[in-house]
Amino acid sequence: MSLLLAALTPSAFGDLSKLRLPEGFSIRILTAEAPEARQMALSAEGTLFIGTRRQGDVYAIANALTARSPKVLTLASGLKLPNGVALDGIDLYVAEVNRVLRFPSIQAWVDADGKSRARYEVVTDQLPDKTHHGWKYVKFGPDGQLYVPVGAPCNICLSEDPRFAALLRMDPKTGGTTIYASGIRNTVGFAWHPATGELWFSDNGRDLMGDDVPPEEINVASRPGQHFGYPFLHGSDILDPRFGNNAPDLEFTSPRLQIQAHAAALGLDFHTHDQFPPRYRGALFIAEHGSWNRSAKVGYQVSVVTFEDGEPRYAPFITGWLEGERQWGRPVDVLAAPDGSLLVSDDQQGAIYQVTWNPSR
């Protein structure tokens, strides 16, 4: 691992020279002016859209990858946990707790430098309105449908509304939903495998079972209708102390990969561009937001899953945001950009980082 410097004032931000990446990679800041930056979506025109959570804002950065001093525009304010952003052609979709909004022809607003008010339409306001795990990560699937998770409204419970602890598939024209997968406590990141088309997603394990149980999960949905265990089963074989003995007669799908408990695996994306070395082509990058209730902190990193003979191999990719028991950054989302770089959002610093491969440095 190499120690890489970024052009940023350490006293204003935390010392980016402390971030460690594999040899040949470098990292820089695209912007540090996006408070509580969460999910990202990049348009064909090069505009980066960014959701937030408690901040209630949605941002846009025109020419994010090429501008020397990118300007952060505020697209919307006062929304309810607008964590999720996704693009469908020229339209931007924003997911709040119980609503999904459509901002039609959003690039026109960006090209006008945000001087006119961005208008939106309500696709639906019929999603559950519980804020516990209510923030959403959304993406359009290969089928043209919008995938919208609804987290469990608790640490551990069994809800009467089957939409809780589930991943919904939404018709973006009507807002109508069907349940695509169940038994998912809280996913804040998913992506489709570039070769198999399978849906890979993170799932945060329950609290109050100890420092190392249960694991965070990376799951794979190969078809509609699968159940991933919550609240009955955690990881591959850990029965829940409250619900495990009353599990229904269902086939539960085991995780494809298990990560350290409480690391808070959130956003993820596959990297298919040839700008990175061959071993990283097709790799899965994961933002680990970091623990909040573990006796010794874990996470606060970006990890990578590479594939050798089809088998996943997990390893840290960017570390250094955690120094002892003090963290100065919290990765939330990762996005593989068309130019081959990797973007990382950080809600603690309100920053977007860009990772590139520079073997000559």
C-alpha cells in the first residue's frame, strides 16, 4: 500500500495524505462543498447529482469530472431525507422517505446555472413513512424499473406491512410497486453484475448482539421472490434470539459475502472500465460508512471485491479515515465514472473524492 498526497489544506479537512490506497492509485477532491453528500448519479452530460439525508438538500455539479473549480448548485431544499438519486435519460428521480419525485429535463436547469427553480412531479407519495431506516438508495435496473428499498422500521421486528425490510420494484410512470426481494433489514447500496445481470446489494446487520455478530452482508438476488432471512436468520446460520425459533417454512438465501459486523456497508458499484489494472476490471467497490455502537470502531473505508475463478476476494482499498477511535471521514457511496475513475462520497466531510490510476507517479 502506498501513501498518497492530495492537493488539499490538511487543517481544513483532515489530512488526506493519511489515506492509503494500493500502489499506483491517487486520490483528489472534486468538491468539499456538498454538505452530507450521500448517493451519487452522473448524467451523460457530466453533471453529478448528489442526495443528502438530514440536510434535506439535493445538489448538482455541472462538468464534475472536468471543471477546474466545480460549482455546487442546490437543486432542491427542505426534502425529507432525500438520500436517493437516480437518472432515467433526461429525468432525475429523487427518493424521500415516503415519496419519489421526478425532476423532468433536469439538465436544462443545470445549464441555466440553477437560476430558475427546478420543478418536480410526485411519482408516488404512498411509500411507508417511518423514518427509522427510511432513507433510500435507488437505481434503475436493466428492465427500466426503479428499484426502491424500504428498510425495517426498527432494529429487529416483524412488520405487518410486507413492504418493510424489502426491495421494491417501481414503475417510474405510475409509481406502482411490487416486492422484488424480502428479508432485507436495510440496504443502502446495490448494483447489477455486468456479466450475469444479478443484483448485488449490501445489507446492514442488526444491533445489540455484540461487537462481531451478526455480519454485514453482500447478497445476490438472481431472480424475483427470494428471501434473505431478516428477522429470522442473520448471515448464513445465525438464528435471531427473538425470532429465529419461529421462522416460517421458507428457503432463505445466504449471503455471497460477509463483512465485519457494524462496518456499515452502504453504496456499491461494479467497475468495468479498463483504466484500472486488469485485476480490478469487473471488481465490486463498497463504501463502508463505519460503526456507531461498537466498543472499538470498524469500517470507515472503501473496500473491493475482486473475482478469481469466479470466487469473490474481499480486501480494503482505501483506508485512513479512521485513526484509532477517531474518524474524520465516512464513505457513503461509490460510483464508477465513464472516464474510468472511481468517485466516493463522504457525508462527514461533505466531500466527493476521485480515485484514478497513475502508475507513473
